[in-house]
Amino acid sequence: MTYVLVLVVLALAIPWGAAPIARHLAGVLAPREACWVLTGAAVLLAGGTIAALVGLFHVPFLAALEQLSLVRVLEAWPAAVPFACVAGAVMLVQLVLLVRRWFQHRSVLRTAWLSADGGTGDGDLLVVSGRDVDAFALPGYRGRRGRVVVTSAMVRSLKASEREVLLAHERAHLAGRHHLLSAVADLAAVVHPALRGLREALGFHLERWADEEAAAVVGDRRVAAAAIARAALAGASHGRADGYPLLSVTSGPVPRRVEALLAPEPQALRGGARRVGVAALAGTVVVAAVGALALAYGLHEYVEYAAQDLVGVTTPSGCSGMWDTLRALFGNGAP
């Protein structure tokens, strides 16, 4: 079972290497592309982690299906049951944390809508009275379409041109459904701790995406930079460090965002640089995903081979070929 342990370690360790690669690639891409790269990497790496745990967890159940007693399984692989128990416990914890995190998302969203119910405005804009200087994109909830919520204090703190930037920024969040990308990365980070870095990087690039959309609307990158800086100085994001579901113009590393707006508009990577970056990320993610799937299928083949060897159960046609290959690669001895 050496190859199984190797695949388990690879499937669970690769996200630690793939996440920095994804963050680095996102740093040289245009904001829109960066967001999709980070979200896709988070989904695939989280999926590979779950597949590896499922593959490890189902060994005793496959043995039962192949008419192998638990005693015979432990004779062939003494660590099978302990590993399966650990994998099951980890998946149970992941499930609890995922459900908890999802309800936290819904709670924040519900609270935000309740706080905005007293607002006045026209169309997608709601102005809420109060001393807090704040503005955020409020996603749709229970049949209500998304709104841009701005406090009256924020309105007073900005010039007319800066208010236009603010509204364009938050509308870009709503139009791009950025809260969904943020939620996906946030939930993926619950599955594997290495993916927390992707969540944080995605939050920054989502703000950059909205910054660029706002600059395009007003037609002046310097005005957009000044508006974001003034809004950040005037208010705060009030503890929304995770960025979901209330994406705000004041969140993220504002100095870096302002610096990016004062620079020329970012362009997508072209030619060899883009191909190398995408190939590096894709290769790492594919290795993680294929490794996890190979683990799940390889464990299935291992149990079938053990059944054939120990109790004479016939291995279904089409399965022995892969197992023969694995035996050739990892050793010819019986399990």
C-alpha cells in the first residue's frame, strides 16, 4: 500500500504548492482573469482534497462489497481502518464547518438587508441615514434584487465625481456577481487550510476588478483613485475582512489599489508569458485532481485484487489492466 500513501500525501499536500502558484499568476493577470483563475483553482484543489479523503474512507466498505471480512482486510493492510476513520472524521468536521460557514453567510446577508430596510433611494441605490461612513454591494436575497447601500455620512464625505466612482464600483460588484465568487473561495478554504490564501487574494482582485470598471465608467483613473482613497479614509469596512457577502469599496489593501489605478490600465498577459503561467497553474492543479481520482480508483482496484487473491472473488473485466499496471509500478507482491 505504499503507492496509496504516496497518493494520499500528494493529494493533500499539493494545494500548499498550487495555491502560491495561483496567487503569483493572478498577480500578473488583469483583475477579471485573476478572479477566475483563483476561483477555479480553489474549486479544483478543494475537490481533489475531498476526492482523496473519500478514496481513503471507502476502503473497508469496498472490502465488504467484495465479500472480504474485516479481519482479512486488517491482515492485508493493518492501517486501513484507522486511516478510514481519520478520513471520515476529517470529512465530518469539514461538513460541519461548511454548513456553519454557509449559515454565517446567510445571517450576515439577512442582517444587512434588515439594516437597509429603512433606506431611501431610486432604482438600485439605497441611502441609509446614520453617522457611519460606509458603502457596500448588497446581493439579492429572497426574491429581492441586489442593491447598492450607501450611508448618508458617506454621501456627504465625497464630491459628486467621487460619488459616481463609488456607485460604479459597487454596481460592478453586483453586475459581476462577485459575491458568488467570494463565497465559493470562502467555502473552499474550509476544506483545506492552504486555500485561505486564495480567498484573501481573491478578495483583493475582486476589488481591483470593480475599481477598473469604475475607472472605465468615469473615464479618469486618477479621479477613481482619489475617490477610493477618500472613501477609505472616511470610513471602514466594519469587520468584513472575509469580503462575503458585503463587498465594499473600503475593503482590501487600499494603498495597493490606489497605486494600481494611478498606473496604466492592466493588460492581459500575451504570448509566451501567459502560456507559461497558465500551464504551470494548470499542471499543478491537474496533478492534484488526477492524483486524487487515481487514489480513489486505485483503492477500489486494490480491494478487488485482494478479494481475488484471498477469497477467489472474480475481478470484473476491465479493472485488472489498471491494477496490473499499478503492480508493475509499485511492486509485484500480493497486498
